[in-house]
Amino acid sequence: MAEEKKKDGNALLGKKKKMKPRKSRDADCCSVNFLKCVLHIFNVVFLFAGVGVLAVGAWTVASRHRFVALLPTPTYPAIAYLLIIAGGLGAPLCALGCCGLKTENRTSLLCYTYFLLITFILEAGAGGLAYYYEVAVEEELRAQLNNTFLSNYALDTVITDAVDKMQEEFKCCGAVRFQDWRRSAWHEHDPRLLVPDSCCKTVNTRCGTRDHPSNIHYNGCIRQFTDHIRDHLIILAAVGVGMSVIPIFGFLFSCVLYVKIKHVID
């Protein structure tokens, strides 16, 4: 009988040794309370970063998309919309994170962690895409812009407005050179007009009937337009890649907190 009790005691002692001891929430340097404090600070930083990313994306759509119709691919607007989505996730994610931290609900923390990862992917993807397109856009425009001018001007309202705005803003005429307008479908419709009125130094109705250098701009638009797009793509790449670093820290801290909550006692 005594031997059986001794065996039962040894077995119970062995089980206790195998069980991991539950720790206090302030048991070590990376405690639950410390992680919660860090994540609260992170949420504030993440919220302001999200507002910044959202503002850059919205600014791109609002003020920089007037020439989008002239680009051969939708890559440029796609970058802006990716940043808008990533920035728009900031406020709801902060709310979810604060709720999970207050209640110490592991499901909320897990969702919060996953969405932080998604935000990182969106921002890093937008930044990487902007960097790639900044290199490729010059070749695309060299191959397609002149054909867009000559084939679609006066036939497509959106493209016509974009071309006129470009020629007035950049003080240029034609994609490559002003003489190209004489090969366009628009010129064939009215041969008396040598260039669109937007080419004129002083824009007025039918001023394009005279292509003297005193009347119109002689330089093409492609160089200035390419520089305009590339400069802005550099900004988008810097914002996307730079801001994508922030969600990584929140992701790591929330993962550690998710694991630690399971092993603490009140």
C-alpha cells in the first residue's frame, strides 16, 4: 500500500515537472504589460503613418491623375489606389488593436496581426511597383505616347482634354515634335489647323493655323511628361517602402503578446 502511494506521488510530481509554469504578467522584461504599453504607442504611430499614406495616395489621385489617360498601362493609378487602401486600414486596425489589448482577446489580436501583415504587403508592393515602373515608364512612353496623340486626339474626349492640359502646362507641342500633328487624324479633319490651339503661346480660338515659333511652342512634351511621372513615382516608392517598415514592428510585438497571454496568470 505504501509503495503504491509512493508511485502515485512520483507520477504526480513528474506531471508537475512536465507542465510549464504559468507566469505573472510582469514576470520578465518582455512582459504582457510591457508589450501592451508598446503596442498602444505603436497604434498611435501607425495611425498617423496611415493618415500620411492615405494623404499621399489621395493627393496622387486628386491632382496627379489628369494625364493618366495618356499612359499605356494602369500601373501608375494602381500604385496610388494600393496606398489609399493601405492607409485606409490604419484607423480600423488601430481600433481593433486597442480592443484586443484591452480585453486581451487572442482572436482579436490574431486578426490584428494578420491585417498588419496585409498592410505591410500592400505598402511594400506599392513601393516596389513604383520603383519598377519608374524605370520602365520612359520606354513605354517613347513607344506609345506619340501614337496616342496622333490617333486619339479629337476622337476621345478624355485623351483630348489630357493632351490640351499637358501642352498648356508644360508649354510644349506634340509628343516628340510639333510637325507630328500634320500626320494626325485630327489634322486630316481640318487641314487648315496645323497644330491644336493648346500649342500656342497665347491660347485662343484657331490660333493653331500658324506654326511660326513666335506663335507656338516648338519643343515636344515627352521629355517633360516622363520627368513629371518619374519624379512622382520616386515619391510613391519612398512612401510605400518607407512606411512598410512600421507594420513589421507591430506584427512582431503582437505575435509575442499573442503567445504570452496564454501563459500568464492574473
